[in-house]
Amino acid sequence: MNGGELSSPTQLESAVQLRPTLSVVALGYENALEAAVHGDIGRLPPTGAFREHFGRIARDLRTAGSEVVLCTVPDPLDTAHFADLPAAARIAKVEEAVLGIFSKSQQARFLR
């Protein structure tokens, strides 16, 4: 209970309760992509806080008996979002025509 109200367990608490034998942890990609799309590094979480939370997740899962695989954040500039149409099609593994169905204005609205 939290101030008299029932609260749901966090994702970490739920995972620990399940006592997994293997956990794969991939955090931060959405933050990195959002910062890259907006060209604003200020959208990234503070390094110390990110490191602390990532470490706590790994520690708690290991304490629960799990092997833990920690994944790095891929470079968001290597995504189709930042590529021209031919490169985006290669990245997405589709024909250019599939990606070219939108006009430039539709693409701009769709990608917002």
C-alpha cells in the first residue's frame, strides 16, 4: 500500500517474483532515439541515474538467481529514420516501393 492506496509492483519487482533463470535487459534505446530525432541531448537521462538504475536491475535479478544479459543501446543514427529511401529499405528489409507509398508531407506527419 502506498498512502492508503494499493500499488502495482514495478516491472522489476514482478520479474524478481517470477525468479527467472535468464533475464535480458535492454534499456535506454527509446531515450536515445528520441534525443536523436529531436536533436536534443537534454532528452537523455542523466548518466549517473541511468547507471544506478541499470545496476540495480542487474543486481536484483542476479540476487533472485537469474543469469543477466545486459544489452547496449544501438546507435539510433543507424536506423531507417535517418536514412535515405534506398538505405531505409535495406535497413527495414523491404522494397523501396513499400516505403515510398507516402508523400513527403504524409511521411512528415507519420513520423512526428
